[in-house]
Amino acid sequence: RYQERSLAKMFGNGRARSGIIVLPCGAGKTLTGVTAAQTVKKSCICLCTNAVSVLQWKYQFRLWTNIPEDRIACFTSDSKEPLHPGACLLITTYTMVSYGGKRSDKSAAVMDAIRG
């Protein structure tokens, strides 16, 4: 029920709208996010709270969508997968994309790809 209401708000008027959806614990935030990302059919960044959550989200995207594996990239301190040159899904943490210090070559390459 929470998922349906959230997605209806997000995709009202037949278009995806930006915003933040807040759901209570156990209400299906992950499935709502996975469904939303699959529905827009465009590149998407999924921001997680930590590296463990990044892996959990990747698992859920693989489980519930038909997004090809080579189009799902994780960007954490341990994993800096290259982004697909076409549309893709990037799963990372706020810390990884907001860090302002010196980056490793691999990390800098991923950030350059994000910026386009």
C-alpha cells in the first residue's frame, strides 16, 4: 500500500517528478526505489548510507529488474566499477560522491564519468 501510494505520487500526470519519498520502517523503501528506477528507464544514481547497503541494493536490483548486470555499477571505497557508456544505474554512498579531497585514479575516473 505504501509503495503504491509513493509511486503514484512520483509518477502522477504520467511523468516522473523529483522529490524525496519517506516511508516507515518495513514499508518497502527498497522495492519502491527499485521500481521507480526501473520505470524511468534512464540513468539513475541510488544513494545509500553505507557500503553494505550498496551491495544490498545491487542485489535487489538484480533480483527485481531486468537491468543488465554490466549497466549496474557500484562505487564504494572497495569497489570502483566503470560506468557503462550508455544509460546505467550507479549505486553509491553520499560520502563517495561528496568527498572533496584527493581521489585515487579509479575513483577520479568514476567521478569524471558521473559529471559527463
